[in-house]
Amino acid sequence: MVFRTKRTIAALAVLATVGASAACSSSSSPSGASSAGQGGTRTITIGLQTALTGALASSFGNGTVQAAQARIDLANATNEIPGVRLKLVTADENNSAQGALQATESLTQSKGAFAVLAAGPFFFGSYRYAVQQG
């Protein structure tokens, strides 16, 4: 129960950070954000890096993805961040530090994530890359 509460708090912290970034950003769209045109609504992509396969998938896999998606759906449904729609993309860290690095690279380069949520134990393998990318 405590783990689930910590996950919820972490998700709320990320949404608050993304909301603040969206509110304070200039008129040019950051990486991972696109304009939709009508009404000034734009989409910000959030990446979720977690263990989707392997031994840790039962602890970090689909439940984590479903929880993050539910929180994002709630934020979108209630217009929590005015003018912004959030989109979730995921990547499997493959139960290794090298897999975490590949997941972070995939989320930021291929999938256009503006921010990355690390919901697995191997983020230490990619934190330097994430810091270099800003």
C-alpha cells in the first residue's frame, strides 16, 4: 500500500512539473510538444520507462502503465493543465541498466517524450543520458 502511495505521489509531482513547464514555456513548442491549432491546445508527450517484461514486470509492468495512463486521462478530462493534452508513451527497460539507457533513448529520440518517468529499478543506467538531454 505504501508503494502504491509513493507511485501516486511521484505521478502527481511529474504532472505538476509538466504543468509548470507548459505554463512557463515560451511560444515555441518544446521537444515532445506539438500544437493542435484550435483553441491553443497542444500535446505534450510523457515517456514511461519501466519493466514491461521479465522478472520485474509483475511489480512494475502493466499496473504501473495503467496507473500512469489513468492519471493522465484524469488530467486531460478535467483540463488540469489548461491548453495542454498529455500523451503517454512507454518503453521497456528490459531488466538491465543497458536496457534502461535504450528505453530512455527511445522515449526521447524516437517517441518524442518531453519528460521521462522512471518507474523501474534500473534508471541508474540512463540518468546521465537523461541529464545530458535536459
